[in-house]
Amino acid sequence: MALAGLGSRGKDTYAPAAKLFPDRMKIVAIADKEAGISDRSYYDTFRDMEIWYRHCLKETGIPGMKQYQWTSLPIKRKIYRLGRLQYEPSRLKDENWEEGKEIPVLEVHIPEGEPLGIETARESFKEAKQFFKEVVPYKYEGFHCESWLLSPKLHNLLSKQSNILRFQDLFFVYNEIPARQAEERVFGKVTDRIEEYPEDTSLQRALKAYLQKGNKVGMGCGFIEPEGPD
């Protein structure tokens, strides 16, 4: 579904978002263009809506989206995909800082669908530094991420040379919180019947065996200084 009058930004590549939110998509496209945001960044950002559209269709058989709060972020212009990673301007509160203090950060999200190469990740951080300095100015004190990809438990499952652990090593991982995101992302579902999980990939087989021994994989919390990874 084309967005009339937007030139190259009217491509129907991202039909799910354009079909569900045509008027809002036009507003975002115009605002992004005026802000100097590239067509590539615009389209890449809205690709996430296509991902969750496909998830909904697969899980329910019904076209639409279930992750309303998350998928509203691109429409509200509160998240941007720059290369391999997504960045969400946010504020972080942590007991390690003085009581009540919040610091501005860029929350880092890792969309599915592509390999997580270490060089593409580094290029993304580099692009983010320039983007939030020159295009969408935002003064932040670091990059922050909460993800199963940062779980220290993955050192028990993966080779040190794996893309996941090399990505994890970019961060100072300071905590792990209980969550079953790893199961959701690796197996596509969460169940207490561990024996039902598929074993189609080496990661699935390794994680399943680890869980069957009574182990857990949570979500690691990591931080990178504002200068970006070394």
C-alpha cells in the first residue's frame, strides 16, 4: 500500500505498517524527511513492525500486531534502527547510582532476522553516535541493553568466538535478571515441558540440554560508555 505523495518513501515494502497506520505513517515520513533522517533509516526502523506482524500471523493466523506498546515506538518516533541495531532514547535508574538519580541513555535493542556480526554491530554504534549528535540531538551518558544475548550463562553454551559472545563482550555486564526471553527467542515459544523444545539448530540443542539439567538463562544487563565500544 503506497503512501501517496511521499516519493520513494511511499514504497509498499512495509505494507503491514502502511496498511494499519496509513495516516500516521505519512506524518512520520514527512517529519523524518524534514529532520534529515535518511530513507534507509526510515525503512529500517519500520521493518520491525513487519517482523511483529509476521509473528502475529504465525501465532494466531490473523493479520495484525499483538505487541502494541512496542510497535507504537516507531510511529511515535521514539526508536530508530541504525544499521543492525535499534536505539531508544531513555532514562536509566539503578541502585548503583545515588538514590533517585536517573541518567539519560540509549537503550540498545537487537532485532531478529539477520546475523549479529560484530563488525556490523560496531558500525551501528558508530552511526548512532553521529545520528544522535547531528540528526536527532540527544545527550546520553551511555548505551544500555537488557537482553538474553547478554546473559553470562551463555558462556556455558557457546564458543568464545561466537557472534553472540563477541557482541556480549562489547558491554560491561553488571547484572542478570530472571526472564525466559532466551527460550522465547531460540525456540519461538516458552513452555515448562522442556522436552517439547525443538533441536533443529546447534543453539537449540545446547540450550535445551542446559535447561534439562535444571539451569536457567536470564537477561543480562549491560552498559557501554558514551564513546561506544572499544
